[in-house]
Amino acid sequence: MENENKNISCQTLPSLLSSFVDTFVDFSVSGGLFLPPPPPPPETSTTTLQTIFPQPTRLVAIGDLHGDLYKTKQALRLAGLIGSGDHWCGGATTLVQIGDILDRGGDEIKILYLFEKLKREAFITGGRVICMNGNHETMNVSGDFRYVTREGLEEFKEYLFWYNVGNCMKKMCHGLIGNFVDPLDGLGDSFRVSMVRSEEVLSGMRARYAVIRPDGPIATRFLSGNQTVVVVGDSIFVHGGLLPNHVEYGLERANEEISEWIRGVKGEVERDLVRGRDSMVWSRRFSSELAKDCDCAMLEHVIKTIPGVRRMIMGHTIQESGINGVCDNKAIRIDVGMSKGCGNGLPEVLEIMGNSEVRILTSNPLYKRGNESALIAEKKDGLGVLIPEMGPNQVEVKA
């Protein structure tokens, strides 16, 4: 009789039980987050990633984060996007995180979950959170783990453990499907890692590969929905740099094919998109802190071929002087190396208002009222007119 009652419960409440298991697993691996319900699907059923977005009243861009949850929250608070309990308080703001959440730190999955939570919370207030793929996301999907840390490997091992525990719980009930992930399944010899290959490291690599390879649960859930290039109003965002051949290839096409590759639908993706020094996520053509070393003519050509775009915003290359612009501020570089594992710089974020006013929000104590001369000396190409307002230090970028 007890088994009969159990089967009846499982038959009548499979959806509820599955949701409970998923919530339990998410809470266990995210650092204690409860995710709000996801937004409803769009009215038109399509799997195509949105590439072009309208100009919001306020746009905030955050650079590379590299597994540093503490600095991530600092940057979000600096931008006024999270408040008590790390909940979204940005209203209708659009946030773009330009990629490289992965590698060099130990809180990669926790950051992925934080942004997933913020996406759902922002939707409720008319805001939007856009997460992008950088070269470290595409490297990890490819099984290239040169820049992982031991802490990062442990975090992925813990995720795989709880993911499989959740699926075991689902399999205890008839009618629920639990897809186990075997860390040895499909394991190849292409791993690259910068640390000694002890058995502990290898087990972490196997777990990481199992969940982040194409069609893996982390790859599918968090990375396949990321854009690799996106236009928001009059700004185009890309992790490394956008070259003429990328525009000719097609921005929507590039996003869709990279997403299909991450989901395991497409076996390979064009090298010019995610591999090689001139790919979208690796290029540094416009990233040198010396303006004379940036290809401004090529940048001008690229921008003119994309209707309505005035500037390109990119990460990937650490700017030791902070967020800055070159080529008459048509190239704005926002990777300030804020992660503890990659520069440990002071958080800065970029803010663009609806009238296309561009400012830098910085936590650098140098940028205080009265230090205008020091500020201008630090910034490049005329960036650095201090805005004397309360709150975070703000620096105007003259377009």
C-alpha cells in the first residue's frame, strides 16, 4: 500500500517534484541563491538569439570578471544595480557583461547564477541583463583549461556532484527523467592546463569538461544563451574586437552558430569567430593603450558598416589606466583587470545615458573632486572631465 501511495504521488506531482529538486540543486551550488521564476517565453517561437536592442534610458557595461564574486558585486553596486540581499535595484537599466566570467578565479559558477538571478529580477522591472561570451568561455567549451584554478576545478566538481544527486532524486520517482553526466564519457586528450596534472587536478578537469563541453549542463544552461556580439542603441559590444570580415559574415549568423556549437547542435564553428588572434573574442586591434598602435581606420570602416552605431565597446585587454577610449572615443575599452586573479584592479563600469552621454563610474579614490589634473593625466585621448555629483565618482567620456 505504501508503494502504491508513493506511485500515485509521483504520477500526480511530477512537475512539482522536479521543480523542487532543481531548486534544491541550484541552492546547493550557487552559494545559497533562490532563483525567481524565469520570464515567459516570447510570443513568437524562435531560437534565434536577439542581436540588436533599442537604446535604453540607461546602459551599464561591465568588463571581465574572471571568477571573482566579491569584485563582481562591487562593480554591480558601483553601478547602482544591486542593493540589499544582492537583488536587482536597477529598474529599467540595461546591463551588458562583456564576457570572461570564467577562469582565473574560484567563484565562476556562483557568478553565472548571480547573473541568471539578476536577469529574472531585471525583467520584472523592465530592465535587461545581457551576458556575452568571451574568449575564456569559448576556450572552456573547447576543453582548453590553461587558465583554470584549483578552486575553480573544485567548484565544478561540486556542481557535478549535486547535479547528479538531483538526477538521482528524480529517478526515484516514476515518470521523471534524470540525465546523469559521466565525467569520463567522451573524454579526449585535448586538455590543456597550467598546473601539475595530479589525480586531484585531473578529476577536476574531467568534471569541468563533463558540464561545460558542448551540450553539457553548464554550457547549455548558461553559455548557449549568451551573445558574442550585440548592438544596444548606438553602441556595439564584442569581447575582443569586430573586424570587417566578421560584419560581412553576419552578426546574427555569428551569434546563432556559436550558440548552436555550445548546445552541441553544430559540430564546429568558424575559426574567425572564436579562435585565432583576429577572431571576435581574441582580437586586440583596437585594445592597445597607445592610440598610435590601434587601427583607427579599420575601426571607422567597421562602425560605418553597422547602421546607427557610433562606438565599439570591448573587454579582453586589461587597461591599467582604467576604462578609456581611443580613435576619437569610437573604441572604448572596459577591461580594468578587476579580478583578484587577473590584476586585482579597482572596479570601474561604463554608463551610457539615453542621450548618448558616456561616463565612467569608478571606485578609484584618485578620482575625487579637486583631482582633475591627476585624472586627466591618467586617462587617454581626452577622457577625464570630472562630474561633481554625489555617489560613486563619475567621469565623463566626451564623444
